[in-house]
Amino acid sequence: MNILDQIIAHKKREIALKKSVVSANQLENSELFNSRTTSLSKSVLHSPFGIIAEHKRRSPSKATINHNLSLENVVKGYEEAGASGISVLTDTKFFGGSSDDLLLAKACVKTPVLRKEFIIDEYQIIESKAYGADAILLIAAVLTQSQIKSLTAFAHSIALEVLLEVHNQAELNKSLIPELDMIGVNNRNLKTFEMNLDTSLALADKIPNDMVKISESGLNAAEQVKLLKSAGFNGFLMGETFMKADNPGAELETLLQLLKTI
């Protein structure tokens, strides 16, 4: 069983447990559930470089990235530096996050917040809205085309945008539904965790130009962002390159200054 299969198997057990403790109806009655959301896709399009900066403590591929940083300081630093969006990884077992991280991030910033999670059930989408997300991630590798359509429609019904993530041409083919807000190309193979920026370059012109295109993972240099920008990408989801630093917000600010000069 590869790492992605392990994550999804655990996620199914986790969702069943959560449902037994907090019902969907309880989540729908929470204070944030009916709050207005902010468009992540528009924020990306209205920015010169569309950086979605991520808070991530650890990952299966990198183990611990940084457990010493205050989430509040990280997300405020990202916003002050000029992030177009803030991604919050909420998986606990494999990435060291939590739904409370999402809630705290939303309380700290006005920048659109993306919930980065392995979403396979409508319950998780309700939970995302109740904890303050403006957008959610869906991963094509773990969903059928029918699930992509139904989960996207459900997210939109409660005013959440969708970033749909693909890793190859086959996943892209089943994911190209007109309702999507954003298509993301993950340069990291979620089954092996190997990284290859050519993944984004190979798929860039296969994504319709009227869709917001995001390149994800493995980006650590201004030159890479510039290259992918020229290939047609509107935004870039970056985390580890910032989170490894003592001051992630300052790292983002440095990157954005470099991008203006090259």
C-alpha cells in the first residue's frame, strides 16, 4: 500500500469517528458556517504572481519541517508580505495539522484561506466552511469524475471555491469540468513523493486558458516561478521553502522582491 492509499484509508476511519462526535447539522449551525467567503481565484488573478503560501508542520516525505513556529505569526507574516492566498494543511496523522489551525488562520487574516486536506466526503466540506475556509482542495487521484462533479457542486452550494489537483494527463482528462474555479498541477507524485517540475510544464497548455492555473509543490526559487508564469500559470502554491525558515513571511517577501527584478 503506497502512502496515498494509507492516507485515504486512515481518512475514512477519521471521518466516521468525527461524524459520531459532531454531526453535520451541528457544523451547519456553527457561527462561521453562514459567513461570507472571499474568492481565492480572484485574489490570485489580481496579483502579479499569485503566491498561495502554505502553513505545513511536517509531511510524509520530509518528516518534520518546522514545529517551532506560531501559526498566528506565520499566516500574519504571509499576509503582510503580500500572499494572494494562505493554504492550511489540516491533516493530523501525516502532516501534523488540525481543523483548529484553519479556524485560527481565518481569525488572524483577511486573505483567502484554502483548506489543504484529503477530501472524500461532503462532511469534510461542511466542516471546512464551519472552520472558516474560503476554498477547498480536491485531489483527482483519489476521486472519480462523478465524485469530482458532485463534491464541486456541493462546495459551491455553500459558497466555497474548489482547487482541483492533478498529477498527470489522465487525471486532468477526468477533471476538466467547467464548474471548477482552479486547476492545480502538483509536481509531487503523491504515491512516491518524488518531485518533478516538468509535470507542470507538460500540462500547462493542456489546461484551458479560461481556467485559473496553479502550480503546486517543489517550488523554491524565483526563476522557477518566472518560468512557470511564462508557461501560463496564474498562481503558485508554496510551503516548504517558507516553512523551513525562521520567518516564513520574510522569505515570501524576499521571493516577491526578487520576482520584480528578474
